[in-house]
Amino acid sequence: MKFICVTSLFASAAAFSSSAFAPKFNAGVKSTSALDMALAEGQTPVIIGVAADSGCGKSTFMRRLTNIFGGDVVGPLGGGFDNGGWETNTLVSDLTTVICLDDYHLNDRQGRKETGLTALDTRENNFDLMYEQVKALKEGQSISKPIYNHVNGTLDTPEDVEPTPIIIFEGLHPMHDERVRDLLDFTLYLDISDDVKLNWKIQRDMEERGHSLESILASIEARKPDFDAYIAPQKEHADLIIEVLPTDLDKEDKKTLKVRNIQKVGVPSFDPAFIFDEGSTISWVPPADKLASPAPGIKMASGPEEYYGKPVQVVEMDGSFDNLQELVYVESALKNTNTKYYGELTQAMLKLADAPGSNNGTGLMQTLAAFAIRSIYEKKTAEAKLAQS
């Protein structure tokens, strides 16, 4: 057991599930270099940070992102433990490497029991190493990265990771350390409200696993101080926040969601999406004959706001829809979606129709965010080529 004495608080993010990555999954991935993913000479990787609490949809979002970038090979680095490789949290696809920040835990599970701190606590994470390795990858250097084994809670033998054109760091603290934050080209925060977290946990742990309401509430309350202290403050630094709230359409409805896509204005290479008319405040109820929705209905909104004292553009969907193909009607009203053709947004949603949130605003806003990241990558790549010419 590796143990390092530390002192302040943070609870462990869920392991990245490789099974969540649907496109042509290939368990035989041996290394990033085998994917023809080598950086072009002089190319600087685009580095993305995705922050969220455990169980907040990071894996689903990464599935949508990988789907949009495409590629014939998606899977765990080295093939994974069940395919002759090792237990890894690192996922690779054409162009992209996804690194789970749990790998930078300072202590293993037993070590945290001895310190009395959770993985949410920043003192239980090695930010010096995180900074050095993010910096090295951005400079085109390979790294030897630790592995946090979620199966048995140990710190395993490090793995070699090579730089690829797009590198995504996902987990609890991608924006906590200012040095790391300054290296990120774009940042995203998945923000699930306390009420929605409670409803989801009740549905999963009480209805599906037989846990008592008292034990669920105690579990939530026990980790809330660490979350509020160490995770939530990163929202202020995010370029895009996907905020998931209970519906405003029916206060008794505990399952329908209102989802807000909060987009910071003035971020390089990023043009926020909006509905109908940029700068206008829009409230829109699509007609039922063009976008059928179950009770309590559906409502869209868009407009400028302030978030932590900074200007943002917000796109909002409250409610869910019955027929995913009819989303193309909403797509016709959305502007600055960063798609290449009309219908691409709906097509991307249809490809992952079985994914959580595909009939409501969570899937829509995650897909908009994924297209924004693709656009940022393409713009930065074009700028770099122009600079070299």
C-alpha cells in the first residue's frame, strides 16, 4: 500500500466505463501510436478539461464526444485487463485520448482511510504531477502516468501515454489548480442540482437496490461539505456549464428535467449557440404537431445572462420529447451549433438514441458541447497550420 500523510477533503469519481463508448468498440487497442494518432510535426494538442461529481454523466458525455469525432477504434489503452492488457482508466480513439484524473490520487483507498480524508479533498490529489504531465503532453512529450485501480483501490504500475491531437482530462479537479487551468484550451462543468442528484440516487439506490431513504440522505449529506468546498467552485472557471435542474413546468414532477447550456462569452475560438436571434431573450414553446412531448410539455429559452459576474449566453430546454427524429425541428431554430450541415445535430443524437438523456435537454446540451469542442479543435489546428506556412 502506498501511503502519504496529508491534511484538507474530495470523494472518488466513478471509473470511466469503456463500455460506454459505443462506436465500433475494439478491445484490442494496443497503444495510441497504433491508431495512427501521432501528432504532426509542430502540432500542439488541444487540451480539454471536463469536471463533474461522480455519477453526473461524464461517461455519457464522453460517449457523445467520441461519436462526433468518429473513428474506427475506441477502447481502453492497451486493450484493457480482460484482453491481455492492464486495468486502465485511459481511453483512446482516433484523434483522442481521455485521461481520468482519479489516476492522480495521492493515496490508495487504504491510505485515505488512514488519513481520514476523501478523494474529493484536494490534499488527496497530486496536482504537481498533474501539472507536469498535462504540460508535457501539450508540449508533445509522452508521459508515464499513474493508474488508480477502481476495482481494488490500489495505485498500480504506471502506463505510458503518448500525446494525441485531442486530450481530454475528466474528473473531479481539472480546473482546481491554476497552473493546470492555464494549459486547458476549453473547460466544461457538468452541474447537477442537489434536488436532481437526490431524485436520481433515490431511483437507483432505493428503488433498484433496496436502500433506505435514511441511508441515502446520510450518504449525500456526508459528502456534501467536500463537494461544496472543492468541486463546485470550479464552475466559475468553466467556459461552458451544463446545468441540470428539476422542471419548472410541474413542481410535483420529480423526473422531468430543465437543462441549461451556460456558455461564456469571449472564449477564444468559441461561438455560443442561441435560438432564433443572437442577443435576444427568447421563450419558445414548440407546437405539438412538430415536436410531440409527454406531460408536462416542453419549453425552450435563450438569451444573455450573467454568471459569476461574467457575460454568458444561455440555451435552455425544459421537458422531454417523444420522437427523437422530430428534434430536427428544434435544430432549425438553433444557431451557432457548430455543425457542418443541417440535420447533423439530430443525426448525432439518433446514433446514441439509447444513451441516458437522449429524449431531453441533457443529451441535446451535451451534443451541442461536443460540436463546440470539435469546432475549437478544427479552428486551432487551422490556426497552427497557417502560422507555420
